[in-house]
Amino acid sequence: MEVVMVMLRVVLWVAVLAILPTLLNGVNMNELSWLSTQNQVTSLLVFGDSSVDPGNNNHLATSTKSNFPPYGKDFANGRPTGRFSNGKLATDFIVL
């Protein structure tokens, strides 16, 4: 059963990666940014998995931290931020 679940996940990711360029082809980020300012968008809620969750548990009592290299190496200052990524995620670019 576990092998089947892994196979389904792989098939799903391949399908998503295959269709993603088509979905993003007509997206103009400048236009999206302009629309959000004209319509007074004040927040963006994104529900998803680790691909959209930057994480940040520096203030929690846990042994799992991300406040050391290589985390944050692709940010402007190159310093670890406590986020479980080495740079910005797609959600960071959407809200800019």
C-alpha cells in the first residue's frame, strides 16, 4: 500500500510539473501587482504543503531549527532567517 501511495505522489507531481508552464504562460506579474494595489488587497491566504510554507519556528521550543546555513543563502543578505527554505517561495513573489 505504501508503494502505491509513493507512486501516486510521483505521478501527481509529474502531472503538476507538466501543466505548470502552461498555466503560468499568460501570467503578468506586474499586472497582478497593479491589480492588487488598485483593489486594496490586504492579505493572501494560501493553503498547501511545504512547497508554499516557509516555516519559522525560531520562537518555539523544538529541536528542529533552520537558523543556520544553508537556509537563507539565496536571500538578499544571505543569512539564515529561520525559514525552511534557502530563498523565496512562489508565495513570496505573489505578494510583492
